[in-house]
Amino acid sequence: EAEWEYACRGGEKFEYCGSNDLDSVAWYGAYTNPAGTSKITTHPVATKKPNAFGLYDMSGNVYEWVEDSYHPNYNKSPTDGSVWLGNGYERVLRGSSWNGTPQDERSAGRERNLPVYRDDDDGFRLARNLP
């Protein structure tokens, strides 16, 4: 989860992943957005602006599963960015999705669900270690 948030923020302090202007970086609000900037589906990757690390769709489009178990706060969390496993009953989802609200889309926004849960607005991001 800490690694995801670091990647989302891209070394910057924006409200959303890559900007303070949500429309420029995220598909969101399919059910509630009067401007009609989203539709009820996942959108093609990289159709919005990337963050400073060149990563697209960190806010909006689909929620992204992370490895960490859910904890209601960060008390006693690892300080080195490692995975916080806990009991694994619920896992963390980050980034929100095409049907999220602006509040959901924030860089710090987080949700939780059971690992067996599946929905058309959930996904994951492949990551690799750099040499």
C-alpha cells in the first residue's frame, strides 16, 4: 500500500495522482458526474494525463488491489514501505474507479474488500523492481 501511494504521488503533493485537476487525470463519477466525463465501463489506459513518474490512471478508471491487509489506520504500520500482512481477511484497494466520487479519487483514498471479491471496476497494476 505504501509503495502504491508513493507511485501515485509521483514525488508531488497533488490532491489526486498527478494533478489537483481531477478531470485531467481520472475517469470517475459515471453515475453521479453531471458533466458526463465518464461512462459506465473501464476506459482504455493512458487516455488521461500521467503523473510525474509517467504512470497513468492511478486515480480513477479501476480500483487497484494491493498486497496489504486492511487496517483502519496506520498505527504500528511498517516504516520501511514493506507489506503489512496482518490476518489477510480483507485487503486494500487504492485509486478508486470510473464510478467513484471526487472524494474517493484522492491520492490518500482507500477501500477494502475480501480477496475473493470480483467486480468490473477492480483490477491490479503490475510492478517490477528496477535494476
